[in-house]
Amino acid sequence: MAHANPKETLMDEHMQRVPDPRDAQNVDLDAINNAFHYALYAVFRLADPLPADADARRLLIAESAECADGAAVTTRGWYDTAGFRADADLMVWWIDDDPERLQDAYHRLRASALGRCLEPVWTCMGLHTPAEFNRRHVPACLSGVAPRDWLMVYPFVRSYDWYLLKAEERSRIMAEHGRNGFSQYPDVKGSTLATFGLSDYEWILGFEADSLDRLEGVLHAQRYTEARLYVREDTPFFTGRRVDPIAWGERQPRA
């Protein structure tokens, strides 16, 4: 593995020491761990072009976004996934304490005028469960961390023998995994949620950063760890830039 750039190392150490003013401080982590929190990632492709008339197009998207917001969930962001995959154009990330409200948001968007132009590609719902080895490690999306410009989402499934390892061994392996990832990229904010029985996976991860290279960097760094030996599946990946819904619509094909 290539040696870290000294300037980048100094920048990372500075990031670790100085809190980001965008993020909440003194968050009650026990309150987060003692309650249910869910998230839903929904990925779509644009199956039909949007109206050619600018006013009609913007109204269609604005009313559709407002319709989804009527579910009273937190919309973490809309993300432009174009170019990263041939089968996806849009990803929406919702958060709420009630999974039925997340379903309602999804139904509302699907039933909207924009939703009728979209075709579902992939969805995954996750639930926050306290971290096994460090209860102070909570998802960024639940702990007052402001959304970042870029998002990378992927599920993963552990190997069959992972859960049969002694707790001390799993703890050691995960500590190394963290040192090779977030310790080197403290500005990358992670949200790991359990999805056992909620999907075909075991865990769903969302990584956020202000620039795309930081997301690539943390994933690359974590490949050089023992934890990689205990992964059965860790695809698909969905990556995109956070966008205003109307701005997203302005970039789409038109009728």
C-alpha cells in the first residue's frame, strides 16, 4: 500500500482534533442507543422523460418532493447517481423512528407525478442497533452530523464463521479495520445499520464526505485489513452527489 502523503496526514490529524461547526456537539448517545431509528435508501432510474416545459417540469418535481415530505420523515438527501451506474439516476435517503412512515414516504413518491416517471432499482431499510464493542459509535445520520455533499451506499454480509469467532477476536479485527479506515479519513462520516431480515443483507452502510476522493480513499484503505477475509458479499454500490430535487430534474432527459 502506498505511503500516506505527509500533508494529507497532517490535515487528517487536524480534522480529528477540531470539531466541524456544521455538526451538533454534546449529543446524547445513550438516548440514540435506547430508541429505535430506521433509515430507507431508495434508488430509481428515470424510465420516462420529464416535461419539456420548464415550469411544468419544476412544478412536477416540487409537488412530488412535497408529496413525499408529507410522510413527516426526515429526508437526509436526494442524490444524483448518474454516471456511476448505467441502471440508476436517483437515490433518496429517508430517516425516521417508525418504519411504516418510511414506507409511506416511499409510497408517496412512487404515487407522485415524478414517481410515475421513475422505475425502482434497489431499496434497503436498516435499523440502528448499538455497536457490539463501542456503544459510543453511533451512525452519523442519527447523531447530529450534517449531510455531506457526497454519499456512497452499499450492503454487506459477513462470512458464516464471523459470528462464531470469540468476541475478543472480532473486537481486535474491527479495531484494526477502523484504524485503516476512519482513523485515516476522519472527515468521512459513516452510518452503519443492521438489516437482518429486513433485506437480503446483514448490514447497510452509508458513507458521506465533502469530496468523492475521500470516499474512494476510505474504502480503498479498508481493503488492507483482516476484516476483508470475513465478508461474503458487499455489493451493489450506489454513489451520488447530494442535489436539490429541482436541480436534479433540470439535468434529466425531456419529452
